[in-house]
Amino acid sequence: MAVTEIKTVVNSWNEWDPLKHIIVGRADGCCIPPSEPASDPKIPADSDMRGVHGPRSAEAVEKANAQLDNLTKILEQHGVRVDRPDPIDFNQDIGTPDWQHGSMFGCQPPRDVILTVGSEMLEATMSYRSRWFEYLCYRPLLQRFYDEDPKMRHEAAPKPRLTDASYKANYLSDDITIDERLEMVSRKDFVTTEEEPLFDAADCLRFGKDLVVQHGFTTNLKGIDWLQRHFPGLRVHAVNFPGDPYPIHIDATFTPLRPGLIINNPERRLPDEQRSFFQRNGWEIVNAARPAHNEPPPLCYSSVWLSMNVLMIDEKTVCAEASEVHQLDQLDSFGFNVIPIPFRDSYPFGGGLHCATTDVYREGDCQDYFPKQ
Ligand code: NVA
């Protein structure tokens, strides 16, 4: 059967069960949005992103799309049905009654926006004004899945107001040192306030009955509490990584590979008191291999640690970025079949192989991997 004929079933409980259907993003029309309260603290003073905004170049879009298309082809060759979002015109003024902003962002990273838990696809609140309308790119697909799978639940978290009250004014001035940043992060002093629930879907990792969520710049405690109330059958755990001066999205920090095995960014170590939860349930947390690159590609929001932003096709097969030789070796040493996929041209558009995808269907059901709570 051709992969395009795979019937629509929405079901995915974790990051590693056999993958049958996924969404892969697109680079078309992606913009670097003007600065806003949520993004300013992420852009260091010496970054090439500082002061730059507007559409990305046609050449960069073409190269990123070639890699996204290649990822699609490889997944299809592995029996996975792939659907793609519908980009909208991101380069336009947007606004709500509360604020106006000069452009949107794009739709390369579906992982940031849509959280699939079992038969539910949940649109995250998001925490950047420039990303408030990004869900629109996924609506055609989600509506189709809703029509085709009678068990599919299409949900949207309450849209946040994102007024100035949702952000700490002057959270970080330009001359703040990295040590001062790290000290603030270790105190869980982040740019977002607790004005309203906020979460980006890419701060969440799914482990069957347990959802592990990073508390940081893009997800606040009210967002985590909202997730717990929304999923009463799940156990939601907040985690922190004090070594990360920009805690935005969990998937270049903490990556489950299969039941019992997680790689953790050695510069963003899970604190001991949070580590014990995994250890008492028999999970091993191993330092991820060093990235092969000293710098991210130009005009990229993410760090070199996209090296660990891998996508599992099943618990024996992993897609990893082709130039990340150390990460490829480490995955090989764990016994995985490793599929190297060139992806660095797509990084500036919203991240790595995990970011650029979101699950629709993985075989398998909801398991309890943490009986000792
Ligand atoms: N904020 C993370 C990106 C996660 C995909 C990093 O830059 O490492």
C-alpha cells in the first residue's frame, strides 16, 4: 500500500513507538519577526539576529524546503505518511484588540504549535505575539483529520492575551552577563509572568501516562497547571534545566530515545532532585554527545545543541542530522539504526528534525513507564 493511502488515525502517546503518520513543516514565506517582549531576551547582543527582521531570502527558503522535502521522502520510504501545513502570508501586520505586531514567523516547526496526546491534537497557547496565528497553517490538516477519524479530538488551549502584563518589563538589559542570566534562570526567574496560562507544545515530552514539561521562557507554571487540568488522566511533571540561559523548548535539552533511555544536554543537566524520578523507575539519563559545530548556521534562533533534536521512527530507528558525527556515533553505540539526514539549512527556520515534525499516528497505546511516582 502506498503511504499516501494510510488511513487517518490520530493516536500517539510517546516519542518512540512505530511512526505511521506525521506532519512535516514548510519554509515558505518565513520571516524574522520584529522584536517583541518574549523574543528580546533570547537574542544576545552579539547575535546576527539583532536588529534584523523581514522575510528570509528566497535562496535560504529554497534550500530549507529542499531539506524538508528530502526528510519527507525519507520518512515515506520508511512507510510513514507525511502531510504538510498550508503557509499563510506571514509578512503582514497582525493584531488583536490588545496589541499590534509587524509580522508573523512561519510554519517550519509544527512541534512548537501542536501537541498530540493519544487521539487529541491540541493547539498550544504559544507565548510570542508573532506566533499567535501560526495555528492557522495547521487548521486545514486538523479539520481533515477531524472529518476522517471519528475518534479524533481537535482542541485549542485558551488563546492568551499576551499584553505587556504577560512579560517582565526590561527582563534582561543588554549588558547582563551570562552568569547573571544563569543565576536568574536557576531561580526560575523567566521573561514570562504568571498573568495567564502559557505554553508552547515543544516544551512537552510524552511518556505515555506522564507528560514532562519544561518550565522556562515559553511555558509558565499556569500553562503547566492548565495542561494537568486538561489531561486529568495524565501525570504532568514540571522540569527545569538551570544551565540553559535561554530555556525555550525542551527538545535540544532532554530527549527520550526509547523506554528507559534519555539523552540530556551536559550543559543543561536535569537537577538531582528531578533526576531521581526517572532513576527510581529504571530510566538511564546519559550525557548527549558534543555537537559537531561550534556555531549554529547564520540567522538561527537555536543553539548548536540541535544535534540532539532527533526524530524516532520506532524504538530501534532514529533520524539525526547528517553532519552531527558525534551524535551519530553515540546513537550507533546505543544500538540504533541511524538514518543521517542533512538538515542544517532548515535550522534557521525553526529548528531540527524533531521541531520540524509533529506526530499524527504512532502505533501503540498509553503505557505507564513510571509506576513509582
Ligand atoms: N532553545 C533550544 C532549541 C530547542 C529546539 C536551543 O536553542 O538549544
